[in-house]
Amino acid sequence: MTPKKIYNYKIDDWVIYQPYEFSTPKRAVILWIYRDEEPLYDYEIYIDGEGKKRKVVESSLFPINTPTY
């Protein structure tokens, strides 16, 4: 039995999408979490401003720094 993966983000969470170190960070929202259905990808996201959907791995997503006021 393989161990279950722990996911850091939930559906409707806003994140920063940056697939490579040299690429421009983009705001995105989590649309779907591929638990065991898709072994290659972790999430499906919608990139804000571009209108594109992408399947991505968790290592290319970063939390948005929200104010704590």
C-alpha cells in the first residue's frame, strides 16, 4: 500500500504559479485536486489574467502572502 500524499492547497485557494525559477509569477486559483486519478499532476489551476487552465505539480505553486491585519 502506498502512503497517501498530503496536499497543501484546497479547491478555491489562490496561489502563485511559477513553473520555473526564471518565469514570471502569475496569480492562479485551484480548480481541482487530482488525488489518485492523475499520477503525474497534483492540481488543475486557472491562471488569472490569461484565462488558461493548466495541470500542474505542487512544486510550481506558492502561497500568496496575505496581510494579517
